Amino acid sequence: MDRRQRVLNLVLPRGRTGVEIGPLAHPLILKSDGEMGGEVLYADHMPTDGLRHHYRQHPTLGPSGIDGIVPVDIVLGEGGLPEALGERGPVDYIVASHVVEHIPDPLGWLAEAATTLREGGVFCLIVPDKRFTFDHFRTPTSVGALLAARLAGLRKPPLSIVYEHFARACAIDRRAVWQGRPVAMRPLTGGPAAAFEAVERIARDGSYTDVHCSVFTPFSFAVALEEVLSLGLLPFECATLEPTRTREDEFFVLLRKRSEMAPAARAATVPRLDPRRHDALPKPQLGARLAAALGLRRGTP
């Protein structure tokens, strides 16, 4: 089953109205998926022409791919999704693929989005698993960091996070990680020295730098989500948490807007994941272990 079908199975868009945030040229929910009285709305931080100009040199889109960027129905401004959606809300579902990690204040963003959902509506998140991405060497985001961002109402990535990105982002061979092979630390942006220079520059000019503000494994996300829900900070319950599948690099989360009458204990219930499978790095496969052992024997006098 491909990722699009997995999302369709989670949000059931037919006959319902929903929003996909940041689809660019690869929407997961097509306009035709909302047939029989539903409506699919695409939201992004720029109008369509602005996105096509912005991504004209993007490595995965580029000049030949920007025409595939789908027309934007809703432009997200300072007022976020509630203001941009206006009288078109509330909606039945929201989909955001590889978006939440870019948000400086994820809890505030999720709580804000919840105000646009009908009771029982769902928010489908597709989240990169840091173990298999360029965030491999970063430390999973803590609940404390999420709470600090919420209380500060962050609108830009803090300098500490910008530094972590530039110092530790590395090219990763996802297949090698899944096979349990060691990954070399090869920073994409020059390492700590270059990261410090970048942070100094950003501190001086106050510019916005788009980085992954939070990083998770499926296990670390589940633990953080359960604690956040137990504190009553989000009006959601966890309907589904599908861990990263073998050889993939992302996991799926479905949050359901709960009734104000729902018991707090139920709201905070999150599927229990095995940290050995969903937090730790995969162990070497049998073939890799045998090859290593044979290599050692060959090198032994």
C-alpha cells in the first residue's frame, strides 16, 4: 500500500471537506477524492505563483517540476489556518506531510488547527523518522522543549535549533541504517564551525531560517504525545500511530478532535511502542554480521 492510500484510509475524504497543508506538486488528497459533496482545499504559505518562483531551483522540483505545483486555495498568513479558512470552516480533516517538524511552536500550531476541525474531525500527520533522515545525529525533541516553545509563542526557530541543524545535518544512506551498518558523520553544511558562523549571522540580521525545529523517532513522539495529552494541552486523542515501516523513513499519526466531555485518561492514551524497534537503531542483519566476521578472519594472521 503506498503512502497516499494509507492517508486516504485514515481520513476517508469522500463526501467530506478537508485541507491538505503544503502539498506542492505531490498532493496526497486529490480534488477527485472529495467527490459526493466533499471539498478538498490546498493550503500553503504563499500563493501558487509565489511557490513556483520560490521552488524554481529546488533540487526535487526545479524548473521542470514547478508547473506541477497544485493551485493554492488558502494562503496561510499570520492568523494561521483559522483566519485563512474563514467561513469555509470547520472542516472534517487536515493532512500535513513533513510539515510539523518545520513549525517553531508545534503545540501551538496543533491547538490552533484544532479550532478549525469539527468535533470528531481528524488531523493526519506524516512525520520523518530522524533515524533515517539527515537528522540522524540530532537528539529527539523533549517535552520540555515543546512546552518552552509553546509558552514563548515562538514564531521563528530558536538559535539553538538552527545551530543543531547546521552542525549535525548529514547525508544518510537509509538502506545502510536499516541494515544496521554504521553511519559516518559527514555534515552537509560544514559542521560546528560553519554552524556557529551561520547562527552569528542570523542573530545579527534576525532572518527566518527554515530548519527542522523538532525531530522524533516513533517512540519518542509517542512518549511526548502521551505526556502532552495528559497535561490537557491539546484537544485531541491519538486515534492511530503507525510506526515507520521497514526500509521507509516516516511514520503516520492520526489525531482525533475529542469532545470536551471525553475523559482525560482516554484522551491521553497513546499506543505503546517498543523502544528496541521504534527508538533504537536497527541491529546489523545476519548477512552483514557474517560478512564482518569473515572480514575479520581474513585479516587475522
